[in-house]
Amino acid sequence: MRLSGIVMDGQRMVAAHVGGELAPLAPVEDFWADPTATMAEAGSVGRRLPLEHPRAAHLLPDSARVLCLGLNYRAHASEGRFETPDHPVIFGRWTASLVADGAPVPVPVDEVGLDWEGEVAAVVGRPLCRVDPDVARSAVLGYAPFNDLTARVTQKLTSQWTLGKNADSSGPMGDVVTIDETGDLRDGLRLQTTVNGETVQDGDTRDMIFELGDVLARISRTLTLRPGDVVVTGTPEGVGYVRRPAWLLSGGDTVTVTVHGVGSVTTPIVSQSL
């Protein structure tokens, strides 16, 4: 099942794609209270909307934790001249940074441009507390394409990445497709990023250093994951700042992240405002 965030009657809703239309399921907070039960009712929803109906910023609850993995592909760690980490490198995003497909993203005033990081976001569908990797894996509701747009100047000022990873509107996230339609990341999902039509990243989730089930299980030993929480699983090689000369996104550029079998998220970049 494909799920989108929409705005209907002034309210953020989760909608399912049914028969070429959108079936509004529930307000965002209500949906994530029991996503499995709510999705089971998708076929009986009477009201339908066209697929062109305006999308919301995202379909996650405001309380969601967005936990991102850094340096989780060997070639990406190598291109940045980092050693392969012994443990998952996890940093946080706030839901306030998330936007939907097609939303413009501004370059912050202190940055030359933004860097792309195409990723697969895994959305949790059941509570996880002190579980093993198999249980953790089974609790994944689905995947979405994600672009972890990064303000590199700010990111590199200190060893803490939080500010550089939370620029305004810098977390474009596409539709969520349930795992029964996509398969397991261990089986391989191809991940591509294009800038103005040119391919800049082309990776495969089988190349990840830390497997999703292991990461979720490890996180669950410290904090309880809840429905709507997200783990953004890392980016393959090909980011812009390591190129010579560096290549960063500026006003007028368009970047698209495609996860084959899941979908894509496209983002126009707009010039910084003074």
C-alpha cells in the first residue's frame, strides 16, 4: 500500500492510494495510534480524492523521532576519508525540517549551497523496546525516499551535526510504501540521486554497513521506538562536497532521489534570502 500525507478540510491526513485515487484514512495523529488497523479499512473509505490533491508537508506525527544514520555505506565513508565506524553513527532531525515532494528548499544564508544525500527512510509501525533484530525488522511499516539535504559549512563547524542537518525544509520525504510491496533492504533496493537530470549517486542497500534490523534493535535498547518514528538509513557515495571542485545545490537546481520499487522525491532549490 502507498501512503501519502495530504491536507483536507484544513487538517493533515494520511491517505492510501486505492484504484488510482486517494482514500483519506485518518488525521495523522489518529493514524499512527494504530496504523495497521487503520490501513485495513482503506477499501471501505467512501470519500475519494484525485491523486493531484495537495500533499501535506509529511505524513509523520509531530512527535516522531527522525533518527538518521551517518557513514552507513562503506564507499561513502571512504570518499569522505572517514574510517568505517564500529557502531552506528546516529543523529537526529526534527519533523519541522520535513517537506513533501515538490516543495522548494532554500539555501541557508551562510552556505554556498546544499549537499544532496539520497537515502531510504524506514518507518516504524509498532512499538519497539529491547527487542532483537528479527522482531525489529518485522515492525517496519514501510519505506520512503528521503533526501538528507545538508548545510555543510554549518555541519563542519563542530563535531556535532545537528544544526547542519536541520536547515529549514531540508528533509524532503516521499510517499511511504509498505514493506509487503518492497521487500527487505537486505535483498537490495537500488537508490539513485540525480541533479538536473544527471546521475550523481547510484547505490544499493546491500552495501550498508549496519543492517536496519540490527540498528533498530540497538536503538530500542536505549529508547522505545513508536509508530511513526523513522530511521533514515544512510547515503551511498557520490555526495557533492567531496568532488573537486565541490558541487553543491544552488538556486535553480532540481534534485531527485529515487528508490526503485518505492518511488521518488523531487526538490527544487531556491536562492538564499537575505
